[in-house]
Amino acid sequence: MLMESLLLSVFGALIGLALAFAADRFLLALYFSGDAAGQLAISANPDLHVLAFTTCVTLLTALLFGLAPAIQSSRADLSLSLRDRAATANASVLVRKLLVSGQIALSLFLVVGAGLFLRSLANLRSQGPGFSTEHLLAFSVDPSLGGYDNRASFDFYRRLTENLQATPGVNAVGAATVGILENGQWQYGVSVEGYVNDSGQVPESNFNMVSSGYLATLGVPLLAGRGLTDQDTSTSHPVCLINETFARKYFAGRNALGWHVGTGIGSPAGSEVVGIVKDFRYQNLREDIPAQVFYPYLHATNLRGMTIYIRSRLSPDQMMKQARKTVGQIDPNIPVFELRTIDETIDRTLTTERLVTSLSTLFGGLATLLALIGLYGVLAYTVARRTREIGIRMALGAVPRDVIWMVMREVLILVAVGVAAGVSLSLAFGNLARSQLYGLEAHDPFTLVSVVTALSLAAGLAGAVPALRASRVDPTTALRHD
């Protein structure tokens, strides 16, 4: 019996490893393009630590679930076993039922986690960055790689913007030194004219240098004042825009227009606030929207790479080809990189959330499948053992409905015990996933009720098959069953 258990465990472990490595490669190809997985130190190659862990689990499984029954069988007293066969069988069935309830509890716990991650990912996607991402494309260029100085870089970006804007189907073009939704930031201390810092915290803000068409290209509205223009150069009066959060934080109770903001704590607040723009996401979809200042990129003293944004009616493929062509016409030695739609950028920032959601859904689904198979197996075994009893009941007048209810009552008991334990596990350990969630609590009642309902229905279907089979037993055949 021990050898049988060991062989089953070994074969199961080998099959599981093969499926695991195949699934790893599939997930890496699905969520990471090119060499992105290598940059994140993620690999699907076999790892000695994983193999050692799998080997230990295999041996432990064989010992626990093979050795214990084997020892119990080898020590059985033949005369007592023959006289007390029913009691021994009942004890064995009770252990099986407890294991099935444990499987149901574990599967419910895992599926609840998967449900929370699914809803959290849906919340992140539905809220969006604060502007429309439809038909919005981005790419990066850096004229300094081609030896351009600051003045030549200004001219390059001016020509690039004008040429792209003149392309049929293009609605708007903008540029920024810090790309949005790419987990990048330019954060620094800030000096605000008239701001009294009573909190003791160092005033900070995120900064960006943008073109005059940047906000219009994104579709971010101006709430007050004016926007940036091409006349806002390094030789003109220094100006800037701020977002709603900055205005609330540093100009509470004041009209921010006309006051001055400076980059760096203690530095002169030299740029006049000429406009206030609507809040939108800056680094990623999870963050709280930070205070932000937008300077004209024409004020830069050492301009390097920028991210170009294009809003067009063309398809992404058409616009990508046009973008490469336009840059090549200006200077074929300037490389175009990070060419992507904003939707692709958002998907990239949600890679971790998508990966965690997929894995938790996979684990929850496998655990549920095993629980349902176990439930079916135990009930089928129980029905087979009680064939004579069922025959006697039907001979004495029981109808198929009574037999079905007899079996389904056991299903309800097993599911109730498993659900109670699974809900307790979910409530006890739900806070472990809190940091991965967005827009809902770890003890979300909707998710919990939905999972309990779905799992109970699935368990009911698994138990209905042996119940229906039991209701079709022929009493005459059943009475002769040994």
C-alpha cells in the first residue's frame, strides 16, 4: 500500500511540474513582451529550490496519506474486523467526508481571494487615468543621442510636432519630459508664495515640463486661467500650470492665479501660476493624485528625451508607422523607442495585478475542481456501500425522490461544514491581501456571498450525479448486492 501511494505521488508530482513549467512560460509570454521578464528577474527555468520543495511535498504526501492507512491495515485483527466490519467502514467514510469538507473550505478560501483580485483589477480599469485613452498613442525620442544641443533639441521638437500635427487624421500632438502612467516621477521640494507651512512636513510636488499642446492632446480640461503657449519661452516671463490637488493643498482659501511657485525648498518662487488643470493620474492607476506643477518645456536649460503623445483617428498600426516615418524624415539617426498606445501602457502598469489575479484564479479553480471530484468520489463510494440499504428502503415504499434527498442531505452537510470553515479562513486571513486590493475591502460581502453561492451550486451538481444514480437502483438487484 505504501509503494502504491509513493508511485501515485511521484507520478502526480512529475505531471504537476511539467504543467507548472508550461504554465509559467505561457504566463510570461502573455504578460511580458520581449525581454521584460528578464529585466524583472522572472524566469520559468527549473529552480533547485522549487524542485527540492516539490520533492519534499511528494514524500510527505506519500507518507501521510499512504503510510497511515497501510499501518492501520497491517495491524487489523481479522476476527474483530469481520465482526465489526460496518464500524470500520463507517470510520473510513467519516475520514473521507472530513477531508472533502476540508477541500471545500480550502477551495472557497482560494476562490474568495481570486474574486477579490478580479474585482480589484476591474475597479482599477474602470476608474481610468482621468482622461480618455481612446486613439491615444505615445513614443519617446531623445535628440541628445544624435549630438543635439539644447537649442537644436528645441528646433527638433518644434519640427516634429508641426509635422505630426499636419498628418491627415491627427487631431492633436503634445510632449512631456516625464511620461505618464509609467511609474516615473520628478518629485522635488516646492516653494509656494504666501504658503505658511504649519504641518511640519516638507512641502513637495511632482513636476513636469510639457509642450503647449500636451494637456489638449490628453484631453485634460483647463479649469481656470490660461494654458501654455509657444510664446512661453526661456526669455519670456516664467509661468506654470498647477493641478487641482496643488491648488487645494497650497492655496486653500486663495485664488491661485497670479501667485508664484518655485522648484526647490527655500528657492525663490519665480514662476507665475497662470492656469489650473483638472486632476489626472500621474504615475499609475493606484496612486492618490499628487500635487503637480507643469512648466513649459521651452524653459528647459538642458532638454533631453521627451515622450510624444498623439491623438488621432488613425488605427494604432497606421499611426506608429507614421510616427517612425516623420521622425526619420527629420533625422534618420534619431531612434524611436517605447512606441505604444496608452492602453498598452496601462496594461503594463497593471502587470503585477493581472499576474496575481490569473494565478489566484488558476489556483482557486484547480482547488475547486479537486474538491468537486473528491465530493463526487466520496458520495459515489457511499452510495455503492449503501446499495442494499437503498434497495430495502425502496422495497418498503421509498420513492426515488426520497432516495435523492437522502444523498443530497449528506451533500448539504459536507458543503455546510466546508463553507463554514472556508468563510472563517477568509475572514481570518483576508487582511493579508489588503495591500493588493483597490476600491473594496478584504471582507467584501458581495464577493463572499457570490463565491459561497457558486461553490454550493457546483457542489450540488457534483452530488446530484450519485444521487440520481441511487434513485434508479432496482430493489431486486440491490437486495442481492453484497
